Amino acid sequence: MHQKERGREIPWKDEAQPALEKWSDEVADTRKLYGFMATPQELFEEEKDLLGPLPDQPWDQECWSGYTVGADWRIRLDYSWYSVPHQLIDQAVLACATNSLIRVFHKGEVVACHERAVERGTYRRDSAHAPPHKEQYMNQTRQSLLEEARTIGSSTVAVAEKIFAVREVDGMRPVRRLLGLVRKHSAQDLEAACKRALDFETPEYRSVKNILVQGLHRSAPPVEPKVESTPVNSKVPAPSFRFARPLGYFSGKAVSFFTMFTGVFNHG
């Protein structure tokens, strides 16, 4: 019996499921499919022995996106970086991302495969992707960079640590550039520039570089003069002004005007 015949505008869920199962068994599985001249049930009986077991892991959705390989032979995906062969710099690649894996394709072939980063700011790289002369450069770690910064000074270490603390940015590259400033400037100048950047709360590579270029590290940061407040002596009378009125002057005028105004109406 139809739901409307029972006086129901909305079908009941507990009755819909048995009805669907009955329709599937008695109608859907028994009808002849066009082009096969067989029912779904008959086709299933023929093919069920060829079916393999279900995978142990549930299906993992794939997400495809296109990238152009940067000069540092890597691509950025969800705030993390993944290396690709350096021969593909400036070329277009496709990245297929799942919950656990990142595969990079070039002209239909897999050129890189990495485990997907869990935390932002992570760099997944394969040493085989780097040019030979860059391998020593890329083998550096955060700890080794901090050790190199300690040979320069505590302010340089503090700037490097603050750069590494920004999770949305890959700190390896700017810290390498920061330490590389000693090739053009002395270690003492770099330490002084880092201290000035910390004083002005701009612990960044570009800020330190600009300080060195402009020679600001040779001068001390400006000190704001302290303004001493003069205590107010309550016993000293306040100065009088030419157009000042005594306290209560306007309130008395307002009361007089209100009395006069209401009196006119009372006697009118």
C-alpha cells in the first residue's frame, strides 16, 4: 500500500528499507539488462569467482594539482615542501596527493614519491634529486645551522631560532642566507646587526640584511627620552580665565528661566 493511501505525506524510514530490499530482490536483480540478455543476479553468479578480496585499508581519495618546479627543485603543497629531480626546474609537473603519500608526475611518469608531511613547514626531500654540488648544502639540518650560528654569537642564534619558530615558513632557506652574510660582512657585523634586529623586534633575514647594507649596525638604537611628569599641587589655586563663569552659574540661570517660563503659562 502506498504511503499516501495510509495518510502519510512522508514515508517512514523503518518501512522504506524493507521496501527497497524487496524491490532489489524481486525487480532490480531479476530484470534483463539491455545488451546482456541476462539479469544482474545471473551475471554476478558468473563473475563472483573472479572477484578478489577487499583491500585491508579503506579507499584513499586522491587529489590532483599542477605545479611549476622552483629553482630550489621542490614544490609546495599544503604548507609543506617536496623535492623533485633538479632536471625539472621551471617545468610543469602534476602532484597526486593522498592522506599518506605524495607522488609527482612528469609527462605521465612518476618522478618523485614522498610520505605526506603531517606538520606544516616540513620539507620532504630525496638526496638524489639535488645537483651534485648542492648535496653538501642540502645535508645541513636545523641543529647544524644553529651550531654554526653559535660560532657567530648569541644574537645570531636568537634570530635563527625565531625564524625557525614560524611554522608556516620553511626556515632552512632564510637561516642559510642569514649565515651566508658572513661571506660579505664580518661575523662581528652580523652579530651586531642581529642584535639591532632583535631590539627593533624584526628578527628576519631581510631586516638583518638591510641593517648591514645601510650600516645601521654601527650605531646604537635610538633611546626614547623619558618624560617626567610634574606632580600637581592641590594647594595651588587654579588660574582664572577672562571668560570663566563661577560654579553653578549656568545651572542657576537655567532654573530661573524655567521658573519664568512655567510662570507665564500658569498665569496665562
